[in-house]
Amino acid sequence: MANTMKAAVFEAVKVIKVKEVPVPTIGDDDVLIKVKNTGICGTDWSIYNGWYSADKLPMIPGHEFSGVLAQVGKHVNGGLKEGDRVTADINMSCGTCYYCIRGDQLLCNNFTQLGIHTDGTFAEYVRAPAKLVHHLPDSLSFEEGAFIEPLSCCIHAAKAMNARIGGSVAIVGCGLGVLHARMAVLRACAPVIIIGDNTKRLRIAKEMGADYTIDIREVADPVAEVLKLTDGRGVDYAIEAVGSVKTYEQAFAMLRKGGVLSAFGITGEMDTMHIRPFEFVLGEKKITGSCAGIGDDWPDAITMLANKRIDPKPLFSLKVPLEDLEWSLHELRRDPNLFKIFVSPEVSKREVL
């Protein structure tokens, strides 16, 4: 194995350089993974613009990935061997703080995410703790393997929200909101309503089982539309999957008395929303928060993909080389027909999926 590898390094805000860097050195409890595919996430756009993890630059981002084990630390067991097809949970916690001891690793005082706080997978190789590695079933492609992380996030949110069978659900946003809608369908919720501004994505959500789509370019007041579809009560559950104050306030307004808001979209750190405490008291409304998929969310995501409960392939758009990462970040904002773009160090030109 060579001592250096090609990687896309975010050297500063809005500065990406594809260059040769040292191959990561693994510890006794780590593995080295040869990266096959990495999906571009909205978090990567935030890091690029300096809205998130700016203090970690320079860094190699990338965290929605799949690959092949290239090297295994000498203390690693659990059936991991070179050549295995794998992905890895990106969430690393200390294991000893108050929150970790309680089983709330996502709240760890020293919480770290691969590709967000430490070097990630927009590269030929990545180092990961062996205990976080998951095998890919032979039935899953490397593209589907790189979709396990975003699906695990939606699964974690669904568990936190814990929608009842027959409960009505409104999803604000049609990015990962499409997956949230599919999850609601799988939980036998009804009606499932998805709200957004992208014709293609709303169509895919409908094909995945959503009962109603609301295009905000055609509707003056999406809250009023949701109320119409629920006999004026509002929905039992609302999921905010955009990450803006306006859509959070809309999602809260869509809830019936006693309803639950699932907070999923990430806003600016200092953004604030206006909510009347009156509605919490007399309306008994509730909020659940969810920031990532962790632990058993990962095997659950793998199981759902392997058993075709979710088919993500309609969401796959392009595969591009590392050199096209910066172009892709901008193109995803320019072209509404694009959904998921994968970056691969093994391709030399753009491929339509």
C-alpha cells in the first residue's frame, strides 16, 4: 500500500484542494477502509461555507460512505477481515461521561463525528474504530451502502417520535423528508402529507406511498392546507426537515392539540423561533429532537435496505470523481432535479445513476 492517498481537503472556508496526503495510520483497535462511495450531505455544504465545524479546518469531510476493509488493527476481532464490504457508524463518544453512562451517547460531552469533526471519507482511505464497523450484505450495492447513514438518521428520529399506527403525519421539507414520509408509511400512519418545493422529489415521495403532496409554490398557506386534510384539527405528528425558523413555526402550527413535533432540520446555532407557551400548557403539545442515527439505528437501516422496505435508488443522481466535489456542492443547489450525488475516488468522470 502506498504511503499517500488522494483526498479532497477543505483547507479553509470555501477552499477545497484535491491533493496527496498521508494515508491514515490505524491503532490496534481501528480499521483502515478503502472508500468506494461517499454521499454528499447538507452538512458538507455547511462545512464548506463555514457555518459548521469551521474551527476544525483544514479537514477532509465526508461521512455517508461505504468501502472495503484494507487493514485491520491487531486487537480487532468480531469477524472483521481485509476485503470485507463495510460501512461504519460515524458517531464516536467517550463512553465514560454522565450521558454515555446513561446510554445517551449522542449527548456525550466529547462527542465526535467522523467527517464532521475529524478527517472523513472524501479520500481514498479512512480510519475508523473497529467497534463501529458494519458489514454490508452482498445484496446491497456500494451506493446503497453509502446511504445507510442518512437512513439511520431518519430511523432515529422515527423512534424518538414514536408515531402510532393510524396517526396523521406532516413532513415539512422534501430532501430527507422523502425518507421521513416513507418511514411514516411503513409505520402505518395515515394520512402522510409531505410539503416542499421540488416537483421531482414530491413525485418520488408520492410513489413511495405518501398520501398527499403540497407544493408551496402553488399554495399560499401550507398550514391551512394541512388543516383542511385533517378536518381542521391538525396532524398528530409534524416533522421539520428543512432547518429554518419559518418552517419550524409552520410545523408547530400544523399540530393538533396533543400533537408531537419532531425537530430534525438543523438551523443556525443562534436562530430562535416564536412559540406561545399557552399552546404547550392547554394544548399539551410536545417536541422531540433527533440529531443522528447511532447504535442499533445502523443495523436497522441495513435490514430495511436489504429487505427492500426502502428502495433509495430513485434518489440517486450522479457519481463523480473527487475533483468534482466542489462543482457538485454548487450544482446540488442549482439543479432541482439532482438529489443524491456520490463522490468516488475510483472514477475519473461523471456517471449518471
